Amino acid sequence: MKLTMIGTGYVGLVTGTCFAESGNDVICVDKIEAKIEALKLGNLPIYEPGLEELVINNFQDGRLQFTTDLDWAVNESELIFIAVGTPQSDDGSADLSGVFAVGEAIARSARDAKIIVIKSTVPVGTNAELERRVRAISGLPHQFASNPEFLKEGAAIDDFTKPDRVVVGVRHPAVADSLKELYLPFLRTERPFLVMTPESSEMTKYVANCMLATKISFINEMANLCEAYLADINDVRRGIGHDQRIGFSFLFPGVGYGGSCFPKDIRAMIHMAVSKGMHSLMMHAVDNVNEAQKHILPNKILARFGDSIATSTIGVWGLAFKPKTDDIREAPSLVLIDTLLKAGARLKIHDPEALDNVRAHFGDLDRLQYCSQPYDAVEGANALAIVTEWSEYRTPDFKKMMSKMAQPIIFDGRNIFDPANMQSRGFEYNGIGRFHSS
């Protein structure tokens, strides 16, 4: 099939590339010319494992094209996907100006009827409003659909090519048939193709993210309670996770969630409730617990060092909001760095992919050192804070760490180490909700 993907951010680039990989002709459109030229050279604006190779291969094979010419791209394709950003507004609502601007541009450009699909995460009612706006401009019989994405950063290629399910919201069965044909190569293992109204599909995306974020905030709150009562959250997590009604997914205590989806989508859901005169008490609680959780690790460090924090050096491993991405949006590491800098500490930080993004956020500061290697970040450090559970941090050379650190103190914000093992190696160990009796 011939399709156009408008927006070459995380969702648009992954989706367009995977569709091209399955044999479709895909045109990716972006208004930023420098970004398009970089993509033609194989230089991606994001880090996602496996994506660069797929982009280069499909571009060279001619199935994947990049352009700033929206008019040309629209008229070359049967299906038009809108995959532009919907950033959070000051009141917590999703900013839909980009979605509507693109929809109106499609209406002005299209010379024949298209299937216009919203891939962006949007509040309930957006599809209907987009249809109203397009029909006000164009008399062509365009069809409309919603097709929310369920991609995890760091595993997006697998998530797209081996989906748990594909959700589409349509008003006409023929539109669902066209989208099923497009997704058929990824549904060969009997994964469900779920057809519903656009309103239900829009809500499905938000409810899924709210459920996952709730599990994270729940286990974090339980971890803090375990720590207060000298219980170990890892034991408790195993005790409840084997209950098939609960399961283990997302029940990993830590420093809170971040990224481009959960924080924004939770607040958008709160705003949707308020817009209907309702109060989303659960989602308010989830958001509040998560924001408080981001302060747990820096507060532990400040409590341990007291006034001496101003003369201390803290190493930090992990800056991205999760492993296998360079994304630092709403990342707990930013709260940690900001809090410790304000307290007067010196920081030495490392991340395999997100270092440049953090430098762009904080700039070059005298008390903030960007380290290209993990062990450089612990050199002379009075403590190490682990914020992101990258695989390369899980089995370090502990003897090397011990020899480099000024004080062998670890604040493990992801519970990647065993407390008893760390104490036996001579480290003072502080986890999240962990208890070990020496």
C-alpha cells in the first residue's frame, strides 16, 4: 500500500519504517528541513535499538522516503497518518494544535479522497473534531480513523512487529478492512485486531497508560511503606506478583516514572475528567505519588550527608527515564541533579545515550561533570546514585568501584543490586523499600 506518515518523531518514524519494512511504500513528512536531510543520510533524531539499520535499508531500497513537501506526499498516498506531537499544555490538557493544523493542511492539499488516520495520542473527541474541520474545508469524501500506538521506548520495533493487539477506531467497516490489510503481516500469530469507535480507541490509549502508571505508583508507595516497617519490597513483590490476577509487569519499585507518555497522559485524563465536571481522584493520586517518588532518592542522599553535602561529590549512573532510550522528558534524574546541585553538591554523571540531552538541559556548570565512562563517574565520589537500570550497570567491577570511590556508599534507585551482597563487599547500600539485617 502507499501511505504517508506526517511527523518524524518517535511514533511516526518507528511506524513509518516498520510499515516500509513490511513492503509498503511510505513517505515520511516533517516541516523541519534539516531533520529530513539528516534522515536521508541515516542520521536519526532519536535513539531506538534497531531503528537506524531499518531506516537506512528501507531508504536505500526505495520503500521509505523523506520530504518536507506535504502536498506531494498527500497526493501520492492512499492512507495519511497523523503522528505529530501533542505536548502537555499549562492546564494539563493535550495541545492539539499540531494535529488540527496537519488535518487542515491535508484537506487543502488532497485532490482525491483519503483515509486520514490519527496515530498521535489524543483526547476523546479529537477524531470527530478533526473530521468536522476537514469537512469544513474540503468537499471530498475523506474517511477518518484512530489508531493509537502502544510502543515502549527501547523495544519499539518488537512492539510494532509483534503487537499484543492492534486497536482501530472507525465509523465505516471498509476503513477497518483497509487498516487490517495494512497490519496483516504483524497479526500472523493470531494477535487480535480490535475494531471500535474512534472515541473508544482514543480512550483505550489513555486508560492503558493510566493503568500501567497506577501500578508503578502503587508499588512505589508500597516500597516506601515496606522500608518504614523493615519489610523488603522485593519479597513482597514476589509474594503478590505470582497472583495471576496481579502479575509482575510494572511492579518494579524505583524513583518514579517519566518519559513522553505516562506523565502527559495521566494529566490529560485528569483534564478530561475536569472538563466533564468530574474529579479523577485516582489519577490525581497516581500523579502526586509519582512526583513525590522522584524526590525519594535525593532526599535519602541529603539525609545521609547532611551539611557535608556541600563538600561531597555524588556520582550518577543513568539519566534517561528508562533504559534503551535517550529520552529525558520528565526523567527522575533531572529532579535528582537539580536538587543536589541546589544543595551545593558536585555531580559526576553518566548515561550510555542521554548524556548530550542532559547537557542541553543543564548546560555546562562548574559542579556538573559529564562522564563518557561509568567508572569516571565514581572516581573520587562520596556516593553513587543509580537512577536508570541500564544493563551495563548490573554487573560492574565492584573492586574497581571500591578503589575509585572516596566513600563506598550506593543509593540504588532501581534495586538492581542485592543488599546482602553489597554489604558483604563492604558497601553501604541504600535501596528503595529494601531491608537487610546485617
